Amino acid sequence: MITLFVGAGYTGARVLQRLPGAVAMGRSRTGNERLDLDNDERLRVELPEDYAVIYSVPPAPDQPGDPRLARFLALLPHPPARLVYLSTTGVYGNRDGERVDERSEPRPESARAERRLAAERMLAGWCTGQHTTAVALRVPGIYGPGRLGTDRIRTAVPVLEEKDANPGNRIHVEDLSRCCIAALSADVPDGVYNVGDGDHRSGTWFTNEVARQAGLPPPPTISLAEARQTFSPMRLSFLRESRVVDTTKMRDVLRVTPVYADAADGIAAALAEEANQ
């Protein structure tokens, strides 16, 4: 069965390494088939009767809902056997550090998370009507080679003091690619799956660990009160939300155990890969 990866960017490039027969579709050069979901009126690839889709295109930031996903679904000549959608753990909103799992009611607090939840629901309804299996992977922060924040460390961008920092939720791109491929299996039931490494040490810890392993000076730290005066609105929106995302279902049902369950190991692997590029 052929797989289309729609929105082939950072994660897509890693998935394609594991699925060499897949077709990548997107605006970037990673895609081997051009697709612009803001403008295109047709797909530029013929689809076999039996195919699956991994969809990672973000909703447009200036529109409610997800017209891009709606356009993509309308372009399909016939439904796929399975459609895997990369969503975000941001749909849970702020839980003041409490644990959430897939049974927790979504409470998105940012417009971008509201759009992702709307996309999840649109996709679930469409797939039900088309008798297609829908799997939504709720993804936290993605890191890996080229995504460690070393440029910010070198320019001494401050981080929160550890006492003010929230629990971390993240996943190495290699483990995310394994989750994407596992979700294509016919043995995986439809529904929502949280993904992550299960290492909930803070973003402050993560940045300091990157600095330590990369041999860079640790970044300066500031209080939450100072951050409210100096951080961008986007960065502050992430700081306002605190939660611990449970990934038991990923391990037990999706049957993916993260290779980099310890983020320190993931950082080391990412730095080693960067050094070999």
C-alpha cells in the first residue's frame, strides 16, 4: 500500500527515510510532488485504490478551523484506507501541571490549538462518513538534529528560572517518525494517541542540558515576572500552559516505546548526527 506524506517538512523527511516508497507532497523541496493547499485545485499524483495518508500540514494562521485540510479532503478522488493526522498536545490547554490522557476533555486556550482541535473533529467526521480509519497523533515539542535551540543558546537568549519552569513534553523526531509509521498499521485502532518521550523535565533543564553537551555557556535565567515583560506573546502563550501528557496508550496500543525515553540521550544522538552531516 502506498503512503502519501502530506506536508513533508522536518518530520516528513525522517519518515521518508523509513518509508522509501512513500510519496511526499508539500510546498518544500522535501516533497517530491508539489502541493499548495491554499491554491491548488487538483492533486498532481494518481492514487491507487489502496493507499494511506500521513497529514502534517498546519492550519492557516489567519483563518478559523482548517480550510487547508478541508481542501485536501475534497481533492481526493477516493478515500484512503487510513489517515494519520499530526495534531498537538496543545489542545489540552493549561492544567496547572496535572496529568492528562486521551480521555481528558480538550480545553484549548490558544487560537492555534483551537484550529488543531477543529481539524481533528473535521477529520474524524469525514473519515466516519467515508468508512476510513482516522488516527490523530497529539504531538508535543519536536526536537532532533537542527532543532536543539543552540543558536538561541549562543546568543544568550534567557530561559526561566527552574523554580518557575513548567513540566516538559517533547519527542525526538526519530521516535515521532516511528509513531507515524506504527499508526499506519491495520492493527492500530482509530482514535487519538498522545505521543512523547515520557521525560517531563522542564524546558529550562532541556536547554541547559543542550548547552552542557554542546560545550556552550548555559543561558541566563530570569524570573516569570521578568519573562512577562520581555518574552514575545507567542513564547508567553506556551509558558502559560502547564501539563504532564500521559503516553501510556502510545506504548500499550500504538506499541511504540521511545528509543529516547531519556531526553539527555536524545540530545546526545542529535548532536552526534549534526556532527556527521
